[in-house]
Amino acid sequence: SLKSRTAVVTGSTSGIGLAIARALAAEGANVVINGFGEPAAIERERAMIEREFGVKAVYSGADMTKPAEIAQMIADAEKAFGSVDVLVNNAGIQHVAPVEEFPIEKWDQIIAINLSSAFHAIRAAVPGMKARRWGRIINTASAHALVASPFKSAYVAAKHGIAGLTKTVALEVATYGITVNAICPGYVWTPLVEKQIPDTAKARGISEAEVKEKVLLASQPTKEFVTVDEVAAYAVFLASDAARSITGALATIDGGWTAE
Ligand code: NAD
């Protein structure tokens, strides 16, 4: 159980992050949720977590492109709850375009949100974890931390970067009871995947209907999408005491994608 632990989950107003925040709360952790969206919808999700799981849930609107806001989010969580024990770096965006047409500002934004934000949050959270000699850092990476696909230069570069950051920090904190792992999902049906279908169709010169079968599910030997709840269950396990010896791992959950 994660009772009396506090978890910060970035990018948890939607998709995988929301499922992870809810699953950690179900284990008894207080949670800080974060991300963008309609204020009333975010407040509904926050209140629902408290009601359903009997924990405290607070919302941070920290923008993952802003290092000072990320550090403040961790400091506020430590002040409110006394500790940040589980840090899930999950916020992420995608953009699909050939490299020579890739918008420069999209490159910078993806590197900031999908890679640098994890560095800033880890940097802020590690001192407390070290002092308490317990911590779990879980980075939502991707199968794209291990293999590439065309037209996703920024995303694949950021996710490979997350793999390196995960391994490096794991080595630095290994003797402090802190584990650092990356979950590497294949395609999970979320708004992030749905939104990339039109640009993928354009970049590959195929129809939007063909993208699902010929691009997305073609990568996955199971021919099925991974679910957000499956990814959340993996995060809960990595946060548990049973997973204390798993660190520096690139933990795949990809229907066999990266076995090919
Ligand atoms: P999603 O679009 O449903 O959720 C993304 C979350 O990040 C949202 O809460 C959004 O508000 C938040 N976010 C975006 N920009 C932000 C910013 N600047 N500051 C703070 N929050 C911000 O997407 P998802 O599919 O759930 O993706 C979550 C993570 O999982 C990402 O890192 C993504 O790369 C990774 N991932 C997704 C898949 C997939 O197939 N869906 C596969 C592998 C990895």
C-alpha cells in the first residue's frame, strides 16, 4: 500500500497520467495532479479522486515548459503533504512531420515537455527522497525510447533522452532506497494518439483510416492497443516495495513491438 505516501504525476488531466494518478490514489497515496484542460473538468476529476479513494488530491497548473513552475510544484507538494515520495514524469506531446519541415518551435516545445521537464522535477524531488531514503521515480517514456519511427524526430529524440536520464539518475541514487525507471508503452488509445492521425496520414500519403491498421497496430504484434489501466498497474507495481530492486529499467509494455 502507498498510504501516507505522496505522488506527483505530471500531465495527469488526461490519458495515461490520469489513470496513473487514480491508480496510485487507489493504493492510498495522496496525489498532485497536473496538466492543462477545462478548469471545471479538472476540478471534477480532482474531487472524484478524493471521494472515491479517501485520499487528498491537489491540482498544480505548472507548465512543464517552465523550469521555475516545475520546481515550485515540487516545493508546494512537499509543503502541503510533507514529502514527495513518488514522482511520475508523464506529461508529453507529439508532433508528426518530416524532419526538413519540422517546425523549430515544436522541436523546442517537445524537448522541453517530454524531456527537460523530467530533469527539472527530478532535480527538485531528489533531495527530499534522499533525506528520507525512499523514493520512486517513474518516467513515462515510450517504445520510442528504444526504437524510432519516421516523422517523429523530436519525440523519438526526447524519449531516447528520457532513457538516458532514467539510467543515469538510477545510478546516482541507487544506495538511497530510490528507484528510477522508465515505462515504455506501445500505442495506447489516448487523445495524444488520436490527434496525430491526420498528420501521420499526410506525412505517409495514406488515408486516416489506414493509419490505425497500417501504422499504429502494424507495430504491435498483439494487434491491440495497450490500455491506460495496464500502464497504470505497471506504475503501481514499480512504486511498490516489491519492486525495490528494479531500477534503471526501460520497462516495456508494448504488445511485443520492440521484440521485432
Ligand atoms: P494525453 O494527451 O492524453 O495526455 C498528456 C497530458 O500532458 C495531459 O494531461 C496534458 O494536459 C499534459 N500536458 C501537455 N503539455 C503540458 C505542459 N506544457 N505542462 C503540463 N502538462 C502538459 O497523452 P497520453 O497518451 O496520455 O500521454 C502521456 C505520456 O505517455 C506522454 O509522455 C506520452 O509521450 C506517453 N506515451 C503515450 C503513448 C500513447 O500511445 N498514447 C505511448 C507511449 C508513451
